[in-house]
Amino acid sequence: MNVGAKGLVACLVAASLAAAIYVLVGLHDVIATPPGRQASGADAAADREVGGVPDVSVLLRTADPAHGARIFGQCAACHSIGRGGPDLDGPNLYGVLGGPVGRRRSRYAYTAALRQTGGIWDFGRMDAWLAHPRKVVPSTSMSFAGLPDARDRADVIAYINAQGSNLPIP
Ligand code: HEC
């Protein structure tokens, strides 16, 4: 092969690589952008998607705490959330994020199952709990089926976070 032919081959290889990258990036944008949401941050979101739904830490960036406050209406039968509020059927939730699981309220009778879970309420754990409490702690006394919509959960978590916790959004 002479020098000219080598150059031509190199050019063709580079051109087809560029075309392949173009197609992949284009497809990636289509897949990563959820309907109705801006494309901004879509790359980061795509890194942490589970089954097509962005991770809670991604959803929290665009969460709506005012909508979360309305969803909290489903919790309010059993939980107060104001500072110094009473324990009802469930414990008061002021400052629950960042607090220990099943141990924060010393006068509240948590189930042994929740107490023995250990660890702290971070965003991921709270998301799993609110999706399906019995899946996280099978014998919990929290008789609430769960919030199936990941955005509803992110919104209510944003609202809860604003009540005494204020953990930084990751
Ligand atoms: C029917 C009553 C009921 C409803 C409705 C309910 N909960 Fe609970 N919740 C409980 C009970 C009871 C516990 C204690 C569970 C245990 O000890 O196993 C609990 C525990 C919790 C805890 C753990 C608190 C801690 O200190 O570790 C969180 C967080 C929580 N609930 C959030 C919520 C949110 C948010 C909602 C609404 C989306 C909700 N709950 C709806 C009854 C309820």
C-alpha cells in the first residue's frame, strides 16, 4: 500500500468512527430525556437511572415541595411533622431525614423490627421506605401501602427535608 492509500484508509476509518459516535450520542439524548422534562442534567440522570426512572437524588433536584406538602396529607392521619408536634399512630417526623431509623423519638413505641434496622434516614432509604414500607421492614406497624410514583416520593421527601432536616441535595 502506498502512502496515499494509507492516508485514505485512515480518513475513512476516522469518518466512520465519527458517524458512529454521532449516532450513539443522538440516541443517548433521545433515551435520556424523560418526556416533559428539560434535557438539562440528562447526562447525569442517565448515569443513575433504574428501569427508566431517574434515581431519587436526580428527581430531588427538580422536586416540588409544595406538591409534597399536599401529598403529605396522606401521611398526616398518622404523623405530625411540625417542630414539637405530638406522636400519633406514627412518630412525629420533624427532622427525620438524617436521623436514626426507628430511634429518634424516645417516647414513641417503634416496632423492634424498625428499631433493629439501624442506620440513618438518607434520601435513598426514605425513597425505598415510602415506595413500599413492608418491603423494607416486613413487620413494620406502618400500615401504609406506599407511594408508587417516584416523582410523588421525591416531592414529599423534599417537603419532609424542609421540616427541620435540610440535608444537602446530593
Ligand atoms: C396508617 C398510619 C400511617 C400512615 C398513613 C403513614 N405512616 Fe409512617 N409510620 C406509621 C407508624 C405506625 C410508624 C412506626 C413504624 C414502626 O415502628 O415499625 C411509621 C413510621 C414512619 C417513619 C419512620 C420514622 C422514624 O423515626 O424512624 C417514617 C419516615 C414515616 N413513617 C413516614 C411516613 C410518610 C412520609 C407517610 C406518608 C407518605 C407515612 N409515613 C404514612 C404510620 C403511618
